[in-house]
Amino acid sequence: MHSRRAPVALALLVVVLGCGSGAAVAATSTLPVVHASEGRDGGKVTLRRGQTLQVVLHSTYWRFKAPSTAGVLRLAGKPVVTPKPGCVPGQGCGTVTVTYVARAIGSAAVAASRTSCGEALRCTPAAGSYKLTVAVLR
């Protein structure tokens, strides 16, 4: 009798755990991706846990820093640098795209910087920095 209960209990546990993890994945995958670019510099965006933030900055010279609070916002992969075809070398034509996932309730800052704003053109402090505050809600 003992041997019959163990497989049934194990099967029930697998079904319950499988449904729970499937529901969690489905819930987070339906949230829309939030997009940000230079127009949101100095601003704030609000995300829900599990939601994705994609930041696209228009110059290949941008370098992103780690999120200020890694427990709140996680980097999802490496930055993607996409040079613009036909661009003269040294102008930095193209984009840098970074994707983050909201992990926990709280606040974090996304920041990037660059020293060059084009061919042999040094950036002013305002043009050389980017910051976005991210609030993560339930």
C-alpha cells in the first residue's frame, strides 16, 4: 500500500508545480516591452515585476553602466551595437541597445556615458550622459 501512494503523490506534485511555473511564465510574457531613448533622458519609467525595458541610444559610442540596484533591475544580455551602414568611420553612426528585466519592487537608475559625439568631436557634459530612473511596482 505504501508503494502505491508514493508515485501518485509524486505525480500530483509534478502537476501542481508544473502548473504554477507555467502560470508565472505566461503572466510575465504578456506584459508589454517599455521602450526608452534619448527623449526620456532625465525622466522616469514605471515597470511591473517581470516586465522588460529596452533602451536604444543613437550613437555607437554610448557605454552603459550596471543598473544602480541589481536586485531591482537585471541586465538581460550584453549591449547590442548596430553600426549604420555607409557611415564614415569615427562618426559613431548607429545605435546601442540594452535590455533590462524588472526583478523586484523598488527603484533603480539606468545610466550611460560617452566622451565622443562624432568624428573628433568631444561631448559636452549634457550630451555625454544619459540617465533614466526606473520604478518597479508589483
